Amino acid sequence: MMLKVHLGMVCLVALHIIATDAICTSNESSALHCSHMVTPDITNDACLKSSIPCCDISTYIKYSSFTSNTTFCFFNGTHIIDLVENPMLRIENVSNISLIGLGGLRQHSLQDKVNEYNFTSYQDDQNITFLQSPSVIECKSPFAFIFSNITDLKLLSITIQNCGTNVNNTIMPIQGNESFPNISSVAILMIHITNLIIGNTSVQNSTGYGVVGINMLGYSQLVGSSFVGNNQYVKNTQLTKYYYQDILCNDGSCATPSAIYVTNATDGLIRYPGGNAIFIYNHLKNSSQIFSLKINSCLFTLGVDDSISLSVYNASSSFTPPIARRMGTGLGVLFLDLSHSVPINITNTMSYRNQALIGANFNFQEAYKGSTISLINASSTKGISPYGGSCFYHTVDHPALEYDNASFISFNGCVFSPYCSSSDSVSVSSVRSLQVIDSQIFGLLLFSSRNGIISIINSSLQTMNCIGGIVGVDVNVSVSNCTFNGANMEVSNANLEVEDSQFTNCQTTAVSMYYSSLQLRGNVSFTNNFTPSNGGALNLYLSTVIFQAMANITFLNNTALGKGGAIYIIDDPLRAKCRLTFDDPDGNLSSPGIQIFIDNSSAGIAGNVLYGGNVEGCNFDCSTAPHYCDPNNYVSLKDIFDATTTLGQNNGNWSAMISSDATGVFHCANDSVVFDTPLPISAYPGKKVNISITTVGQLYGASPDIVTYLKCDLDLMSCPNPNINCGFTNCTTPSLKTTDIHPTHQYCTNYTYLVTGKSNKAYGMLLSLVLTRAYLGKIYLIPYQVIININQCPFGFRNWSDIMSICSAEDILVKYHIANDVHTLTVIRNNTIWIGNSSWNTSLAVHLHCPYDYCNPSSITFWITDEQDNQCNYNRTGVLCGGCKLNMSSVFGSNRCVPCADKLWLLVPFAIMGVALVALLFLLNFTVSGGTINGLILYANIITPGIVNRLPFQDTAIFIFMAWLNLDLDIEICFYNGMNTMVKTWLQFVFPAYILLLTKCSGSVSYSYSALIY
């Protein structure tokens, strides 16, 4: 105890001498030129033997006043700061100040930090290492190092852990800007430092920000340093787990969170905005220095902006971050002074697994005055930012100054991969140019800059599971020798040049353009791209594609569920510009310099290869396509297509593969367009007619659309052959009623139209089917026109009123409650009712009881005029179905009408059977000339042909017996072709007469024979 007190007194005396500048250079022979030694233990032998002042860090903090040209050298070990009464160390208004650790650097694995924070572990964590000095400064109480107005400040080979305290009172006087970041707690705060070097230093586990530099003058260098886990709050084990990436992204998938709750009101902790390191350039107008920021071989990882825990983030809402500027948690740079440019060079540096509302890994804002931001061999991966720019973020809030003062950004040999591949991996706006060379970008690259230039060379863009790629606004984009795998490109008001590149496996359109132009050079391919909407490879909204000289373009296996399997163009089809053009000064139709190959492209609706634009109406004169011209000095785009394009075996010909918005309506048959003038149609008022039509676009490719109609009355009496000058009256405008519009399909579509009008042979109408856009005055479209001759109402119907203009049922149908359909002009009969007209009466007749088995008892729907025989059974026809149809004959044994050959010889067996019947009666000794037997036979013979065949119960035993007595053995027998019901009936009367005659004769013979015997 006495020794520690004595040594403490020695430190106090030494520090007093330092304050009076008595012994500032007592160790000039030292290689590091240490002015003061800092020991974790004042009993350390090295400290006791030191020829220069040697104290612990707490003593220096309490009692020192610092002068220029001072170097503090730290022995190995942990230097504890636990000074509640002294929460800050201030070193101000001096020059050449150094803090240097004396121990050799040691390599550490990031996996140890991940385990310390109890985070989810990933393979990358095990592969990432960083250097850490064994000279460790550890804060046991809130504490900050504040360096202000210093020239030449060095922090070398030191590890600073668990520091940070509130520095608002220090920052507020220099803030002076409402968009200044909210900086409340900092571990190392540097203000107006001229020439800074932070080398082989590690800042870890800070409360708030690890390092904050404000108005850094001259050069600032960060070399071989690491910034790890700042603002993580790992000291409090009761804190609700804050690291929310597993919730946010569902372990790397693209699921959007519905809500993330990251605050625990009961943990008693104050939340701070924070992260690893930020540099702010503010109020530099009076400085004549040149500024620069260089970062080499550094690591920024596991930083957290904890201020977002003050609210609940809901990704489905329009949540707006607080007004205070967000600077990310990896490395952030903010330019608030527009009078100076600050070049930033970042090489061989990694920013990994940081999380913030926006721009987690690298965040640059307001870079003006030609500032350059250069990343060489840098890696930015697994950044988490719900509002985008997870890996790299740049924005400017002063669009009026955007172009003249815009900065330049370049990536060379870099890798960007966010934690959530659905988020914006790289978001850049308001710069003069962005150059990407030999780099890989996973996720979405957003680029927005008025007249800005983006150049991508020898690089690849790729998305995992999700849609992503490049999105640019008001830009010039150059892509050379690149691969877009699952990544797409979407630009607006842009000039886009693509050379020797591939677009593959996009789950949305590969390249979408709005008011832009695209130049294709070299070998460019669009392969295996898919979109649930329109345009698998290209979607052009009022945009132009130029095929440059010697281009070799491939469209293979592109699919759109909508229109345009390979290319979709949105433009007025008949007023469109030439949206597909060729710039080939060395080409000609016989030996073109441009080659296009298209195969296996498909569209769910229309245009398997191309939909939209103006192919058939686009012509070039010699001034725009000199080597493609024909002798008439004009060549069509279709001719150039024919000359330059090869269609694979799965794509047919151009006329089948190209379409556009519909330009006409045509007659259709067998799913093909029929160009012949349609024949007139005859119909009754109230009848629905079906017309097979198709709507087509350019080159007569199928183009589903919506049609409606207009009609004109025709006076066929005064104008038998109507034309534009004759016969047309009362023309209507197209109808937009829901019942009148009709969608068409990819193939033939039946259009149903209800005919109305006067029932007069001298009257007709002209029906024009037109697209619903035809009457809007925008473009003229070809209608489908057909003449309909309106016939008189069919039998059983008539026009009761000119107002109705349709045929209605006759009174007798209404009287007997017979169902009818005025649209199909049919009636519906049931049971044994017969409806029709007779040859001697032209009026409608209804008979309630059709002869048995003559009429079909089922419900029958038929057209009275032509189909009344539909109510008949067994090939019968005529009134009450009493006759047989042509080439059919009545038969014995049933009421059917069947085909029959002449068989009059069958009368002989019938005659013989009559004799046999009489002989049978004699053998049985029946008396048939009188009495009961005679009457019974006579009754059976007469009633069978006269009555039984009209009754509905012929299958009973008594009637079967009667049939047998008439030699009707239920076998269908026809005597000659054409035998009708009347002949059949007479023959049935002849047979009983024949039997009676035989009986009479046999009786006379029997009587004569008996007289001779007796």
C-alpha cells in the first residue's frame, strides 16, 4: 500500500514537470520517441525502470495538461478507465499528438465477436479476421476521447473497448445545420483535425459511435484498423436481443417483415444513434487546404444504429425515419460544406454485417464540388437497411446543384451483397458518374442522377431468389462485358449502351426502359428470362432500340405471361416511330452486318416474339439506311428483319410471331384470318347470330382486344346492292353497354349479336364490329362489316310492334302456355302435344293428343318452320307425325318408319296362313259361320287395324291375342318401298275380309259336302 502511494506521488511530480515543459524530450533515443509511458499497472517493472514519466491512464486523465509534440506509448495489457467524475479526456489546440501501443498485433476471428454478442453465425464470420493490439483501453464507466484543433494526430496500435459518453455540449456549438446527424454518444470525437492517421487500431463495443470526425482538414487516413460492434450494448445482459436481421429477412430470404419490435421499455437503458465511424465535413469555407480521406485494409462490422429502437418499424406502412440525418453504421461520410471537394479512396477494405435504417455498410451523403469516391478491391456484404442502400448508399438533398457540383464514384474489383437480396444493395443518386469495373453486385443497384453517367465493365449483377438489378433515372448507362444473372435493368429518361453482355434468368423483364434509348453492340444475349406481365427480354415504353453495326443479338427461351415473349413495345401502333432501328453502315440486304437469332419465345396472350411498335409501317429512306435501300430508295423494317433475323424451329414465321395492339377486326376460320368479303347473313328479328371473328395487329398477328358494334339500316328494295352512296340510313354510334362489348381471344372468337328490326324482306342492316378504341378519334381501325338480311318472322311468331323490332309468339302458343324463346325463335313442347301447320292450312295448329307412339313424349325444343318434325318418333313426319320421311316406309308389327325394299311376295305366305287359320278352326270343330266365335274373330279382325294401333296400352294380353288373330306377330314386315300408314291400315282391313271370305267359302263347302253324305 505504501508503495502504490509513493508511486502515485512520483506520477504527480512528473506530470507537474510536464506541465512546466521541463522534461518533454527525456527519451530522444527511443525508436518511437515516446514522451510518456502509459501502464496498466504502476508496479510494472518496465514502468519503474523507465527514464521517462510512466503513469496509468487514469492519472493522465485527471491531472495532465497536454502540449505539442507529445507521444503517449502504451504498454501491453488492459488500461482501465473508471472515472465517473471525469467522463472525458480533452486534448485541444496542440500539434503532433500520438497515442501508440507498444505490443505486437494479434489476429482475431470475427466469429468470437459474433459469439460474444450471441448473434446468428454464418460461414463468413469464421473466415473474417482482424488485427487487434494487446494494448487495450477499456472503459468501465461512460467515457470519451475528445481531440480538437490538432495538427498531426496519430492513433496507432491501440484497442479501445466499451467507451462512449454523451458529447452533445461539445458538438452543438459547431453543428449549425438542421440536417446534422444526431450524435449524442461517442467513444472518440475528433474536431478540426489537420492530418489524421489511425493505424492498426481497433475500436469496439462503443456506446453510440465508435469514431466521429468533424471538419477533418488536410489528409485523414485509416490504415489496417477495425471498427467492430459499436453501439451493441453487450454489457447489459438483461437487454432484449436487438440484432434483428433474422426477423427482418428470415435468414436471408426476401420476406418482408410485417412489424419488428426492437425496444424494451423496462430495460432502463438510454438508446443512442450510433455505429462504427462517421466523418462530417462542415464549415470549411475559410480553409485553403486540400482535403482527402483514405481508408486502406480496414474492417467495419457489426455496427448498429440503435436509435431505430425508439420506434416500431413496419415495412408495409409509409413509415418515415426521423428528421435527423441517418449516416449508417459501417462507414459514413457527410458533406455539408459545398465549397470544397473531398476525394475519398477506399482500398482493400471490408464493411460487413452492419445494420441501419439506410446505407448500413457504406453511407455517403451530399458529396459535392467534384468530390470523388473510389472503392478498390472493397467488399460490402450482409448489410441490413430496410430503406435501401444496404451495401453502398449515396444521396444529395440539393437537386438544384446536382449536376454542376456532382461527385464521381467508382468501384473497381468490389463485391456488394446485402443480407436481404430483395433490398437495394447499392443506391446512388445525384452524382456525375458511377463506374463499376471488375465487380460483383448482388441485389438491386439504384442509380438516379440528372445527366449522370453509369459505366459497368467486366462485372456481374446477380440476385438470389428475388428480383433485382439496375434501376436508373435521368442517366447515361454503359454496360460492357457484363453478366446479369437473375438481375434486371430498369431505366427512365436514359441512354443505355450494352456491349458483349448477357442477361439471363431474370424473373422480370431483363431490360425495361421508359422514354429511353438502347444501343446493342457486339454479342448480346437475352436467355431464359421470364415475366408475369409483358416483354420477357425487353419492355420499351416510348423507347428505341438501335442494333449497331456487326451486332450479334440472341433472344432465346424468353417468356411473358402477357404480351411480347421477347420484346414488348408500348406505342401508338399506327403513329409510332420506328422503335427498332438499324445502324449498320457496312450492311446490305444480301450480306447483313447485323445478325439476330430468336427461338423458343412465347407469350401468353399475343406476340410470341414481338408485340407493339411499328414494323409493317416503318420505312427508312436512303439517308437513314443507305445500304439497305432497294431501287426505289425505300426499305421497310420488316425487310431488314427478314434479312438480318434467323428464327429457330420453335418460332415459325414473322407473321405468326409479330403482333401489336389490334388494328382491325376480320372474319376468322380454323384459327386463321379470312380476308374475303363475308357473305350476307339472313336472320329473323330477335334471333341471335354467331359470327366468328379475330382481332389482329400488325402483320395480322393475333391481338386479343374488346369489340363493340355499330349498325346502319339498309333499304334493299330501293338499293339491292348497297354501297357508301346508297341504301345506308340511321347509322348508330358504337355501343359501350356492358352487354354489347365483347372480348376476343388469341384465336377465333364467336361474336353473338341479337338482330332487331322490321320483319320485311325488303329490309336489312349493315353490322360493323369495331374495336372499342375506334371511335375515340385516336386512330382509325379496320372494322368487320357484314350485311344481315332481316327475314319475316318464322311460323309461330310475328312482329307485334315496331317498337319491339323482334318476333314474338303467336296467341295460340300463349293460350296453351307453350314455352317459347323469342331470341332463338323456338318453342318447347312436352308430353303428347303436337305443334305445327298442315298442308291445307297456313295458320299455326296445336293438337293436345298426338297418336300413340307417333310423337316423342320428351321435352323438345324446336324451330316451327324447319324443325317441327323434331317432335316426331321413329323417322315420322307431317301433321301429327302421321307420315314417314322420304325413303322410309310403314311396317306391320310397330309404328316405326324404316327403310324398305319391295317384298310383295310376302303376300303369298300371308294368304297361305289365312287358309291355315281356317283349317285350324275346322280341325277344332269350331263353328265360325255364326255364334260367339264368329263374332269374336270378326271383332278382333276389325278393331285391331281400326283402333288398337291408336291406343297407348297395346302390350296387354288381350291386344296381343287380337294382333295374333290378324297375323301380327310383332315382327316388322314391309311389303314394298314407300308403303305408308294408309296402305298399312287398308291391308289390315283386307286380311279380316280375306278370313271372312275363306270362312264363308269353307262353310258353303262344308254344307254342300254334308248334304251329299246325308
